[in-house]
Amino acid sequence: MHVHFIVHEAFEAPGAFETWVHQRGYQPTYSRVHAQQPLPGSAAGFDLLVVLGGPQSPATRIEQCAHFDAAAECRLIAQAIAAGKAVVGVCLGSQLIGEALGAPFAHSPEKEIGKFPIRLTAAGQLNPKFAHFGEVLEVGHWHNDMPGLTADAKVLAVSEGCPRQIVEYGNLVYGLQCHLELTPEVVELLIEASAAELAGLLDRRFVQQPEALRRNDYRDMNHKLWGFLDRLVEDYQAGLSDR
């Protein structure tokens, strides 16, 4: 398995995704766009595309952030989906998947930063890739927006602060508004990059401050993420054998 990561900022690191890749013996490659690394010219060279988060939104223009080209990323995502690749988007990445499929992103009802529960919907509980999540799972969050919904999209999980936490766009295409990949190391990077923002959010009910963020245990949700990815790979490989 060749897994390609689009990394928008150094502090939005792959975290538990990268651990999973190394544990499974898969091949990772990267487009660290914050370091001016290019996107792949096509989807032919990878099996799974993981589009990570960032402080940008799909509406961010190149004039506002020179290293972020939302249109180019949407073209690559659309090409990967059309080619039958597996695609997972996290936070901004999930919003870009929706945009690539013609579903504009939206603002979330609440800003969420920290570790809070998500609840699987009926569709989520019936999806075998998420059967091991249970009905309720505490996961990481760090967002203002949420992905758009296509006519065929299924919302698999919600939270009290956001009605679109996990979205299935197809059997191999998933948007995760939540951050199952967070580790203590990644959280420390985010805290450092967001110190001023966090200080101005003391009154928000779904925003944890640095002390609480550091106390959170992220290991269980990391394991849940790995289980989902294993099942996704199984479906992808089954599809290859059927071609």
C-alpha cells in the first residue's frame, strides 16, 4: 500500500496515521505544501490519499495563503475518487472532499477544540468500518467549519457541537471532521501554533485550554482510527481483485 499525505502545515502533522503506516509496513509519501512540496501529478502513484487539516478553509485564496491551492487539491481528490482510490480527509481535508464532489463546506454551529464525544448515527452503527467505535466515542477536535454533503453522502457520526463529524461519500471515501489522529506530540504543536487563539476562547463551551488538552488520553481513538483504516484497506484491496 502506498499512502500519500497532503500536509498543509507542520503543526497539522499526520500523527497516528503515520504510526499506522509504519506499523503496517506501508509506503508513505508526502506533499508538505507548507514547505513548497508539489502535489502528485496524478492519482496513479498511490492507493490511499490522506488530506490533513489546516487553518485554511476551502474558500482561502492563493493570495491569502501562497502555499495552499484549494482548486488544485480538489482536482487531485476528484481524480483519485474517479480512479477508485481510497481517500480520507481530516478537518480541512474533509471539507475539500465535499468541495471536490460539488458540496460546498459550511460553518459549524460551534467551534470545537479538545476531546469531546461523538455519537454514531444509525447509518454509522450499520457501517462495518465503524462497528468497533461503539455508539459513543471520545475523539479530538480542532475546527470551525464542517464538510458539505452531496446527495449520496451519509452522516455517520455527530457531536453536540457539530452535526457532521464523520461523512461517507462512497465506500472508499470518508471525511473526518474530527481528529482521530491527534497524539500528545501533535497536540503540543497545535497548542504552540494556537496560543493566542486559545487565550481568546475562554468562554467557549467546547474549547479546552492547554492544560486540559495535555491531560487528554488520545490512545483509544488512535486505535479506533487504525481499525477503520484496516477495514478501508481491506475494501480497497477487495476492489482491486475484482477489477
